[in-house]
Amino acid sequence: MSWPDDLQVFCADIGSVGRNNFAWARRIPAADHDEEHAPGRIDALARAVRLALEADQPVALGLEMPMFVPVPHDWRGLGRARPSDVDAPAWSSGIGASVMTTGIVQMAWILGELPQVELHLRWSDFAQARRGLLLWEAFVTRDAKGDSHEADARIGLEAFCAQLPEVGDESAAETERPFSLAAAAALWAGWNLDPALLHESGVLVRA
């Protein structure tokens, strides 16, 4: 399945905005040209995404943070790693929980700044619609990480574009009873979203 020539892909490395530890990058895959923003202000990212959406260009926005977590039936499994967390710190580890806490409020803020176009949490839906906003999780960890926040944003961006035209790690779908933080943030920000998406894992791209 092909993607639109005007697809814009963004990836943000989550970090403290007060300490300039937030960075982001953008690529139009058809042009194969990257923009890096270091430090990248979160309002500049929201403005760039908003302008693309207002121009009716499809946008894939990735955030380097856990965007879905398992809520297993068995209470003894609460807090355990996701299948996609293999060879990496679990989402509930110190570093995973810290970036998730920081990221969920940043994601909610960004969504509150955007026009409410069609929002997608599944790659197949986004690829078929060829418009709107796709939210995806950038999984950049261990040996894949760069030496700066902007490098991690660019690495996540490159991983997404390298997987086109079929994007996403199959391990995400193996998450037991997923709770979508992306859907929760979108609903908080007032987006018209099917509440059933709260129970889906979403798109994870592994660098």
C-alpha cells in the first residue's frame, strides 16, 4: 500500500520542556529531507503539525514514550513488561514510567492545540484514509539511541520512514488488554474518538 506524496512524518523525543530536553524532527518521505529542532520547543512542533493538517496534508506524529500499557486479567501481571519491551526497560521501569508521565501531559497539550481532523491509531486505517492524523509510538532504546535528544527524534523518524509502506511492530498487538494512553489523551483534549480505541495497542515503531 502506497502513501501520499504529501505525507509529513514528525517524531518528538520526550523530555523536560523547562530544561530544553524536548526535541523533534520532521520528514516528508517523498522529498527525503529532514528538519531537526534542537532544542525543539513543543509549541513550534504543535504549530508545524497544525499548519500541515490545516493544509489537508496527512500527518504521522510519533512520540518516544509508552503510548499503551497492558492491564492483564491476573493482578499478578500488573506492571510487567509488554511483549514489545523485549531487550529494553519495561514501560513500568523507572525510566519508562518517568518518560510516560512526562509524555502523556505533553501529548494531551499538543492534541489540544490541533484542529480536530480524523484521528487514527491504526496504520491500516490511516493508510486507507490517506488523510488526518496518525499517532504512533517511537521505540528508541539501548543500542538504537543516539547521543542527544534531537538524534533520538531523528532515529525514530528514520525508523518510521524505513518501514513504509507497512508500518508497525507486530509485537504491539500481543499486548494483553491494552490501555491506550493516546486515546485517553485525545478524549481529554476533546477529540471525537470511538471510546473502543481506549482498548487498542496502536502503532509501535522499533528503531
